[in-house]
Amino acid sequence: MVAELAYTAEQLPWLETPRQAFLAQLIGQKIPHAQLVGIDSAYGGELLAVFMARAAMCMQPTRVGACGFCKSCQLFDAGNHPDFYHIAADGNQIKVDQIRELCTRLTATAQQNGRRVAVIHHSERLNSAAANALLKTLEEPGKDTLLILQSDTPARLMATVSSRCQRIPFVVPNRETIKNWLAQQCAIQEDVTWCLSVVGGPLKLAESLLTNDVQQSRYQSLLQFRKDWAQSLSSGHLCASLLIISEQQIIDALKVLYLLMRQVLLKNSHQDAFIQAQIGNLAAKIMGMCHSLSTMPSVNYLALCQSYVLEYREIIK
């Protein structure tokens, strides 16, 4: 497997359409003052936001992006462009003081005589006060100002914020596209896309293939979970890796179990409708627990996993 990963938006084929849509506006000088990149980071949303910011600040943008040679590009690439601002969550939230400071800075004159550009990463984390503080700047951003809001879950944005932004077009790539991309980037021929919904997207899937001398890759752990869940559901007792599950692994393990439940439903569509409904309810229960565990205090993971195995056995006996 690969030793390290570092991608750009240009290396992700599913971002070609949003890149070209933005560049067409930029070159045609019809760029809106606020853009919403509603694309998960695992699909390159943050990479696209940075690509857009770099192109927008370039003094001589081309049809493929920033020129890479002008003073603005050099400053941007060096990480010290005075007219570029990026906001990330302070803890779990983007707070009002962060947005107020940004809005104040955006009122200043651009030092490089070009655009002032701000990228707000994971903008769904704007708390209500921060979102409200941003509204005036979204409505009256000032001349040559561009706000780029990236969001993994744009549906969680306040409607008053999202309605003031133009949304970048994006279509989630199919598995064949992702499979071909992984073959090129990670030199892997086997189909590993079965766990896309577990890891979150193709970039996270590529990252999951990383190995080192200390521990197995995340993908290898997922494979082991799949094997051990299948054995556990068959025997009624937890097997192997599920007996030593850690706090860091529990959500991955439960998501793999959810996929197995879905697979059981698909393979046994002829099964009694009542049993099918019970298995479906169990799958929903497992996924609900995955969402809860992110905020739940310590849990007896061993007992939790065993309870799902026993409940499944009770359904099918």
C-alpha cells in the first residue's frame, strides 16, 4: 500500500464539473460574492474550496485554475497571502468572535490590489450567533470580496445563510469511478469500495489503506470486523477482534455490522416478511447507536456488541 497521501482538487475526476463551473464564472467575470461548496471533505470539498480561493486570488487565472507564477499565487502557496483568510472550528463550533474578526478584516482594503477571499471550512459548525454575525457580510460583502463556505452537511446550515450563497454543482461519483481512481492513485486492483459508507468517501478510503510498521491499516481492520461479525452472527458469540474492541474502533465495527445486516436483507429477500422487518429494525437500531456514540459517555462496548449478536440470533431462530 501507499506510504502517504496528498491530493489536490485537480487529481479528483469527480470535481471536474464544479471546477469548470467556477472557472467559467471567474474568467467571465460573473463570479458571485458567496459560494457554497456543499461537498464532504472525504470527497474533496475542502480541496475544492482552496482551489477556488487560489484561482480567485490569481492575477492571471487560466481555464485550468490559478497560473501559479504571479505574486499572488506565490504568496498563497507560501501560506502568507495577506488578503486570504480561512476559518475552522474552534473545538466543535465556529464561534461568533471568529466571524466578527473575519468580517472586520474583510472591510479593509486589499493589500495586493486583488480580491479578498475567505474560506470557512465545515461551515455547518457555525453556531447560531456566528451564523447571524455572518449574514450582513453575505448581504453586503464589499467590492472584490469572495466568501467560500465549505460544508460536509449543507442541510445543517441556517437557511438564511445558504440562501445567500450560490451552490457549486456536484454529483457524487459512482463506485466504478472511485474504483478506477483508487487503482490509479493507490496501485490497488481489488474492489475495496464495499466500505465507502463506513469511512465516508474516496479520500478517506484511500487513507484507510495506509499501513505502517506498528499497526495494520484501517481497511484491514474493517475486513477483520466483517469476517468476525459473520462468524459471531453464525455462532451467537463474539469472535476474535470483537472481543478486544476499542473506543476508537466501535463506530467502524458497528457500521460494518450494519452493512452485513443490509446484505442479509438483500440475499434473503424471499424470507418471511416479519423476520425481514425485524432485521431491518435491528439494522436501523445499530445505525442509530453509531450516531449516538459520538456524544455518548463511556459504554460497555463488549456488552453492546454481544447484545446485537443475541438479538439477531433471536430473530432468525
